Amino acid sequence: MEKNIAVIKGDGIGPEIVTEAMKILDRVAEKYGHVFNYEQLLMGGCSIDVNGVPLTDETIERCKAADAVLMGSIGGDTTTSPWYKLPADRRPEAGLLGIRKALGLFANLRPCLLYPQLSGACPLKEEISSKGFDMLIMRELTGGLYFGNRKTEEIDGVMTAVDTLKYDENEIRRIAVKAFDVAMQRKKKVTSVDKANVLDSSRHWRKVVEEVAKDYPEVALEHMLVDNCAMQLVKDPAQFDVMVTENMFGDILSDEASMITGSIGMLPSASMNETRFGLYEPSGGSAPDIAGQNKANPIATILSAAMMLRYSFGMAEEADAVEGAVAKVLEEGYRTGDIMSDGMKPVSCSDMGDKITEFI
Ligand code: NAD
């Protein structure tokens, strides 16, 4: 197969970690007989330096023309970088929001997997962490509380603020379909998280999710209230497969879930639209404190590339090979600084990429 990949290396550790992910993709192409063409594009601080803005129409158009986008991270040190002296809509992060909107990326997929080799980094009790967990949180990204009407005004002499949580049935249906589609490629279980005991928007959410579930008889659907879900994540994370939820609930729950995996440098993510198109990036930021030192952990970006193979290109075997190679490298004891522990073998960012390549 031949695929065109738009590559946004970005700022800070972005260029280092994306270079390693491209190394892995090249190895996959060689082994499985594919051709991956890359087009490198600017976004974030590096685009401000060259173009005066964090995101250009050219970058958006080139991304739209590609089969998928692979991204590193954008942004700099928010206290010292001159990028943060600019107005908010010209700062690096504005590029990120802009590209998600321009590409219609409404579904954010965050797998949270505890590798047995890293279970020591999990802050949960051993009796819980020893069972391991492997879940994927699907967060609605373009609606809900973060996008509803809001205002702050004085009412009868009292300053009052209001935010609105609104979802129409189409917005719910399209994310539910995505969740069930992904569950079909995993353990065939969907947990839909809401607050249906209080919120109308949640009762509506639940009803539409149940309608969608009828088209997926093989997938087990359960509903869970968001407060209970926050508890279940630390009590028994092994129970989850695919979790689907609205924007703000997903924001909070996905951070809670990433915390129990132990390291931000291990967590991939994908943002997708209705088609197979997606933008794949690590969950972490540009880590200016270690940028340019060949110290960053490239695994989150490499696993993001594996998600791209699986979800955008339909290359399940190739994605399994990349994920298997990551597990093997961890088993062999290779560690970047962020996941280092006693008795393990320290490696640089590029060494880590080389080791993973060797095992594919
Ligand atoms: P950060 O995720 O960049 O760093 C937090 C800590 O985690 C740092 O100690 C860093 O060294 C470490 N870390 C992160 N990724 C790592 C990796 N791959 N390997 C090893 N260690 C890693 O968060 P921050 O410091 O709050 O933000 C720095 C910049 O990144 C800011 O400009 C912020 O706006 C931006 N940011 C960008 C994105 C994105 O591009 N999607 C996401 C979050 C933050």
C-alpha cells in the first residue's frame, strides 16, 4: 500500500521523537512492502518564527490532502519563550486548536495501557496493578460544555457566570459509532460514561448510544455515571475496554487514566473525523526542559504511529508488530530517563528508536 503522511515535527522534543517514529514507519514499510511518503509541515512556534502565525492555510490544506497526520508536540517554555508574549490567538497552542477544528477532528482516542514491565511506576496498590489494564478512552472533542454558550453578567447586583452543555443527536451518534467501531477491533465492550441521574444532556446521550448499540450486537454496552467511573478507574481499571464520554468528562477521566499508567512519555493519542483520517500525536507536550538533548522518550510517538497504521491505514498486523516491539524492548530492560528504574539499561531517544526498529 502507498500512503501519504503529513508530518508536523513541531517544537521542543517534537523533532527528536517524530524522527524516531519515522524510523519505525520506514522499517514497517520495508518489512511489509508498503510505501510511506512524508511531507514535512510547520505548526506551532516554528511556524511563528517562519510565517508569523502558528498555523497557515497551506499547512491545513496539505494535511487535508494527506492520508493521515503524524505530529510531535508544539509550544515552548511558557515563562521564557517570546512566543508567549504574543496575543493568545497567535501563540503556538492556537495552532493546535485551529488544526483540530479545520480537520473536523471530533473524536479523541487515548489508549491507557499498563505494561507489566512498568507496573512499578503505577501509583495503585500492587493487588490492583498486578492485574494490568488496557483501555481506550474516547472523548468527544468539539462539543459539550467547552463549546456551549457562556457568559458572565451581573444579575440583580450579583455577578453570575453560566456555561452550557449542549449535544445534538448527530454529535452523539458519530462519536458512539466511532467507539463501537474501535471496540470491534478490541475486546468488544463499550462503557458509556454520563451523569444521566442529573443532566438532560446525559439522558439524551444515553438514549442515542443505545440506538447505535443495536447495530453492534457483538459489543457489550454498559452505562456508568461519571462519579462512579472516577472511582472505578483507580479501584478496578482492568474492567474497561473502550470508554466513550463527552468532552469535559473525557478531559478529566483521560488525565486520571494516564496518571495510573505511570509515564506521560508512554501515552499515544489519536484525533479522528468521520472517515479514517486522523491526527496522531503523543499525549505529552514539547518538554522544553529536555529538548535537544536526545533524552526524550519516543515511545508515545511510536505508539501513535502504530495507531495510525491500525485506525487510518487498516494495517492491524503492522500495528501489532510495532506494539510488540515496544513491549519486547521494555522486557529487555531498555529505558529512557523518564521510565528508568534500578537495574535497567539507560538509552537515549535515538537508541530507543533503534532498539524498537531491531525488534520489528
Ligand atoms: P510537558 O508534557 O511538555 O512536560 C511535562 C514533564 O514531562 C516535563 O518534565 C517533561 O520533561 C516530561 N516529558 C514530557 N514528554 C516527555 C517525553 N516524551 N519523554 C520524557 N519526558 C517527557 O508539559 P509542560 O511542561 O506543561 O508543557 C511544555 C510545553 O508543551 C508548553 O508550551 C505547552 O503548552 C506544550 N504542550 C503541547 C502539547 C501538544 O503539543 N499537544 C500538549 C501539552 C503541552
